[in-house]
Amino acid sequence: MWCSGWRLAAAVSNAGGLGLLGAGSMHPETLREHIRKCREATHHAFGVNIPLMYPQIEEIMQIVADEGVKIVFTSAGSPKKWTGWLHERGITVVHVVSSSRFAVKAEEAGVDAIVAEGFEAGGHNGREETTTLCLIPAVRAVTTLPLIAAGGIVAVKGLGGYHLVCDATNEQALATLRQRKHRLGKAFAVMVASVEEARALCFVDEAEEAQLTSPARPLVLLRKRPEAVLAKGLADDLPELGVMLPTTPVQHLLLHECGGMLVMTSGNIHDEPIVIDEESAFSQLGAVADGFLVNNRAIVGRYDDSVVRIINGGAAGDIVQFVRRARGYAPLPVSIPCPEGSKEELLAVGPEQKSTLTYARGGKAFVSQHIGDLESAAVLDAWNETRTRYASLLRFEPKRVVCDYHPEYLSTKWALDQGLPVTRVQHHHAHILSVMGENNLEGPVCGFAFDGTGYGLDGAIWGGEVLLCNLHAYERFVNFAYIPLPGGAAAIKDPSRIAYGALWSFDLLEHPSARVFVEQQVPNASVFQQMIEKGLNTPETSSVGRLFDAASALLGVCTAPRYEGEAAILLEAAAHRAEADADGMALEDDRYRVEFIKNTATENSTAADTSVLLMDAAPVFAALLDDMQAGVPVPVIAARFHGAFVCAIADVAELVRATYGIEVMALSGGVFMNRYLLERTLARLQERGFTVALNKELPPNDASISYGQAVLGLQEQHEE
């Protein structure tokens, strides 16, 4: 049994590649048998790979010629003796080289093409061998022959850390990188040499070009062209591709020599901090990278690539919004509302996920780069490293610490241990304060804070909040009705559990589509029902993010997410495809409506923890199930589902204006990373005459929380 036998070679050729039979481990007559079977299994071209030092080389060559093979790859020896002989018989010769010296000899021998294969391929490596990405420019410099690069992965030292780099068109390299990096499913970003190359893949308008070519060189999320052909495993099923231009001289050189787009992904293992020094690179990335391209310039601070996107702001024009703020921008200060004359300093320690830190004084906030999720010990170390470096760099001596209310956040525990005055800020209030601070708004504003998770003052998990805010306080005006999460944190990783909890809460378990879903996707339904009814490890949530997860699971879009947010991300991607699949069907449907219910309070309720109204999503899910039963295409259902939330936001805004005279609407939270939802919400609110404020210099996700905490901390510090 040979891995490089006829089955694999035929499969590769049938898939559009060039299948190769490996003659090195075969008896000559065995090779003949594999050639004949391969010819029966494919009508496409295939070749034979022949190590030239093989003891039965004459017999092997004769069999190749007799059987009519048209392509031979040679290796492990000089091709000089055999190239002419093979050419006389009409056979193309490609030789594998491991150095520029051997490339010159191969060209002198008359071969037709060269494969550059670095030492990451294994075998007996010589002293002068190097990695494939380093070998390519060396070979290209000494030969004019067609050059084939073997698909490897190289760790390349950059400005703020290492990148893992591979050929973005090589599906095998992409699959290998995913497996080694433990990055399953999540899209890769690419680096291209010019705006023109970016335009060949994606739509690029003037605002996006300005970001691509800016000195900071962020990664820009661009809409894919329908006709663009991208390798499987790059950014499957998504409407956007992350693209950036080269930042450093070595990146320019790599793109020039490799002659095509490259994957440039953070040099780390999934969820760990980006690697910045050689010792860590060799130990942590040694099992990922086939080779390393390093330099003697020390990296002092860890900075991932910044990520931005251009939002269609309607009447407001194009809006640049950060998705991740890091290299090129942090720690540039962001303006922050500050009481007149205040010079006191504070540190806001941020949330648990997508963590950032903010040092603030005198109307300036220094928001750190993206750090990561603090559940990881390595990320917590990076958080402490960043905190001490910023304090030293900016000469800060905070007199107050600001943190979240969540008692189990590691950042909160750290803040409470410092022996300094502490201000605690509710998570969703911090989201809206971040928008107010960025836009220099004193309030009152009506803030929509929609995300996945945030600690609520009533002990529940909040995430679908409408807050009436000024710079000092907030009232919880409306929130989505709670649904149960059987298993708590386990449900977040299993959208089918969330869907079951939603169906139970909305009294929809007997719907025919719901019954089919439960039978097929929720084998532990009876256990979950008992957990919900008995309140066992089943917290309640108002999270809009969890409602999107539930819809994604019900529609079969994503029932087993491989990374945070995948279920909702793929649901949005489905909505973007709706126009092509609608076939005349309406993408908005009045059956998809959120109902408003008067909330009930207790004697212990306060305006900060108990809303006036509840938003009930039950009719939305009932319509979704009806459409599933009717066979409506999934993209159309996804678009209608999104539309229900656009309408709900607009209806709440109208109610707030009529009741309180507030006309400024602030949108923040991870749910508004959803372009489909955000742009349609902006358009609807503008149509109705509202002023809309967004996060722009900071992401709308939890990376803005520390800044929002600092906004309230400065006000409270001054009042004391």
C-alpha cells in the first residue's frame, strides 16, 4: 500500500491538480501496475516522481517511457544524465531542488521547470538548505525556468509580533495551517502587493482604498467579488475577505518573490497571545511552522494587526469603524469627556473577553491594543505586561480603578485588590458610555446595547438592553424577555441548547418544525427540560446574540460552532445571499415582529435593574418555524429574521422619542458587528429623523468596554 499510489494520484488529477505516483518505494513492475490503474481511474494528466539515485533507475525510466507517461518529476540526484533521454521520448522533466546551486545545475541540465522545496519537507537536509519561502527568491534570482513553490508554512517576524505565512491559493497549506494552529473555520486574512490585486478579489471603494494605503496599513474587510475564485479553506461561506497591503520591507520582498497573495495570520496558537521573540516562536510555533524568518530587531510590545471596515452610513456617508484596534493606532489617545479642571488619573481594567485597558486623564484616554480573553493564563500575563508598560510609558499613577460588576472577572478581582477607590460600571452601560464618549455626547441618549453576555444587576445574563443614559447614570427602559440557557456556558458553545431554551420559553416546542429539530438536533431534550423546569445550572438571558445563535441552529446554518460567534456570523452571511435566492419573495414580513409587554416590578426593583417594557421575540420564532415548514429558502428566512430586529429598534426609538423627547440613538455591542443588521438599522432610524451615534475609533464589541468604564470613572472621580 503506497500513499502516493494510483488512488491518490488519480484523485488529485480528477480534482484539477497534477497527481504524482511515487516510484521511489515501488518495485518497477509495481510501478507499471500503478500507472495502468491510474490511467483507468482518470482521464486527466498525471506524472511519476523518480528519485534519481534509485538502484533500478534504468528499468524505472524504461517503464515510464513504455507506458506513455508524459510528465516526470526527478529528485535526489543530478538530472543531467536523463533529461535529454526523457525529452527525446516527449516527456516533460521537472526537477526538485533544495538550493539555488542545485537550481543552476538543473537549468544547465535542460529541465523544463523547477520545484523549490525547503528543509521543512524533511529528508536528508544539507547545511545550505533553508525554508521554502526563503528559497524561492534565491532560486528565482539565478534561473529563468518556471518555478513551483512547495506549499509550506513560515513564521515571519513582523512589527508587533510573528505572522504565520503560507500560499493563500494552496488548499493543502491552508488545511495544514488550520489543523496546526487549531483555527477551525474562522476566516484567514490575506496580504496582496497592491490595491489593484485587492480589486481583482473584492470591491474596493475610495474610502476602503484610503484605509488600505494609509500609513497604519490596517487589515480591511472587503466585499468579495462574485466572480472571484478563492481557495477552499480561506474564507468559506462569508461575504467579506480581510485584505491588507504590506507593512514592512520583508513583506514587500516576500510578495514580490512569491508572486501572489499570502495568508498573514497572527503568530500564535488559537486564543493565545501573539508571539514576539525567537525563543517563544521556536517553542510555541515549532509544531506549526515549517520554517522561521527572523531578524535582530527586538519587539517590545505585542500588537496584532488592526482591522477596520467601511460602513454605509447613509446620510452620514462612509463611516470607518474598527473591528480590532491595535498596530498602527494604539496607544494613540482618544478624546474622552472630562470634568473641567480635572487632572486626576485612573485605570479602567475592561472586561473578560476581547480585553483592553484604558488609562485616562485630562480629556485623553489611552486605550490599549486588543489583548484577548483573560480566561487564558498566557493572555492574563499579556494583560499585566501591557498594563505595566503603559503605566511606565505614559507615566501614569492611577488614583482610581474602574471595573465591571461581574464578580468573577479576573480584571474585576484585580481591581478590588489594589487598595484604591473603585468605580464599578454595568457592562452594557459601559457600551453606551463608549459611544457617548467617542461622540462627545452628554446625554440623555437612548442606547441599544446588544451583545452575547454581560453581568446584569438582577443576577441574570444581559445582552438585549435599551438604556436611557447620561454620563453619570442609566435607566433600564426595555429589554428582551429572558430565555433559559440549559447548561450555562455549555449552551453558548452549543446553539442547539439555546434553540431548545428559546422554543421552551416561547411555547413553540409542539410546532411541527420544532419537533423535527428537537428529534434531530437535541438528543438530550428531556434532560434540558428538567434542568429548565428545576432551575438547575440554567441561567436566564436577555441576550440578542443568543437569539441569533438559536435562529442559526434552527435553520441548520450552524449547530456546532468552531469559534466564538460563528453561528451568528454564518446567519448574517445567509442573509446577504437572500436577494439571489428570494425569487420574488419579500425579504421583510410583518409576521416577523417583536411584541412589547409591560414588565412587572417587585418591591426591591430599581430603575437600573428592572425595565418598563419587555420585548418578546416569540412571534419572530413562530414565523421562522412556519417558513421552515413552508420550504422558504434559508437565506430569505435569515433576512426576515434580521429585519424583525431592525423594526424593533425603530419602534423602540419612536416610543422613547414620544415619551421622553430623546432623539439621539446610540448603538453598541457585539451584535452590531453584523453589517447587515447595522446598515439597515442606520437607514431605518435616519428615515425616521433620528440622530444615530456609533463606535468608530473603537470597536463596538467588548474592546470598547474599558473606555466606557473610564468615561463614568472620570465623572465619579470628579464628583467625589
